[in-house]
Amino acid sequence: MGRYETEILAELHRWEQEMRKEPSLWDRSSKKLQNRFNSMLPEKVHLMITKSIKSMVHGTLIGSEYISKKQPMPPRSLRESDETADALIVSYRRTAAVEGAGTGAGGFLLGLADFPILLGIKMKFLFDAAGVYGFDVKDYRERLYILYIFQLAYSSPFKRVELLERILNWEDTTGDFPTEQQYLRGIDWQTLQQDYRDHIDLVKMLQMVPGFGAVVGAFANYRFLDELGKTAKNCFRLRTVNELKQKGWL
């Protein structure tokens, strides 16, 4: 095992411990406030947002635009994959920040438009990141792995460990998967959209406030992509490291 791989194993261990932390008092208080806010929204609003997020994510997971044109990179060292992933994160953070500044400066209506645009940027990033580490998104199981990464990045501390365990034990997780024709039926879209909204609601509301929406939008989108980038990078590293271990190379 080389020095770089040893350092990565230590980084992954620290990251895993961070993901396993118990919910803090702030987490619990924030969750109560978020639940109160959500209870004030009409059911038709929840249904509309759920349908919107489901449509976007569903279209991404099966859409030819994201799948047919994506080719995994040929086998490379973990260091090379990490360096390419870092460059990808920088690029997508910049794209998201520019988009957030533009929609944030446009007031309420453009602020609303930022939700699906940013979601599309995030999903496209995840597909590109999978290719960087050599995973072929034409396989529906890899697309589900992408969805798990997305959920892990924006999940509440109360659900994070469960998602992390599924990712850490990916071979066992895939053993319980339905067929490719049925795999989307088992996704809990209501929970997915609720966790995602809980993570971004407050910041996105501030983005719609006239006067400083552009600044908030740029900063928030930058941070959201940074979080997603770190989560995706470590999740794909985990898969890569486990495969190297199975081959006896680590």
C-alpha cells in the first residue's frame, strides 16, 4: 500500500466517524422548527413539490441525456481520480454559484426557478463524478448509488447512519434490489423530497429576499455543491478502496 492510499484510508475513517455523530441539540431544535413550518403548508403544496422533485430525479435516472453520453474513464490510480474529481467540484461549484447569483438577483419568481435548475446541476455533477472513478451509469445499480449519495449529502442527522450503512455495505444493498424494470418503484419520494427541502428551505427563502438575494444565492449554491462534492468523492473512494482490497492490492 502506498503512502497516498494510507492517507486516504485515514481520511475516510475520519469522514465516517463524522457521519456517525449523534444529532446535536441544535439539530433537534432545527428539526422541530422545520416540522412546524412544514405542518403549516397546505397538503397540495407538499404534493406539488414532491411531484416536481420526483419528476426531476426520475427523469435524470432514466434520461438518455445523462446516461447514453456518459462513459466511465479507463482504470487509473486513486490519486489521479481524486485530482480529476477535485477539478470537477471546483467547476460545478462555480457554475452553481453563478446560477444562484443570477436567480437570486431576479427576485421571487427567479428564486423559485433556482430549485429545479440547481437540482439539475447537482444530478449532472453526480453522473460526471461516477465516470471519474470508473463507474458505468448505464448500470441501473450505479444510478441508484448516485441517488443514495444525493440522499446522504442532504439527509438529516437522524437518517444519515442508515444511509451510510447501505453505502458501506453496497454489495449487500444491491443484493436486495428489484429488477431494472422495477427499481424506481421502491423509492420513497415523499421522504426524499422532505429531507432535501429541510436541508435547503431556510437558505432558499433568504435568497428570495430583495436586496441581497444574489449574495445569498451565490454563497448557498456554492456551499451546497461543496457538500455534495465532498460526499460524492468519499463515497466513490469507498467503492474504489473496497475493490482494491478485494483484488489484494491494498
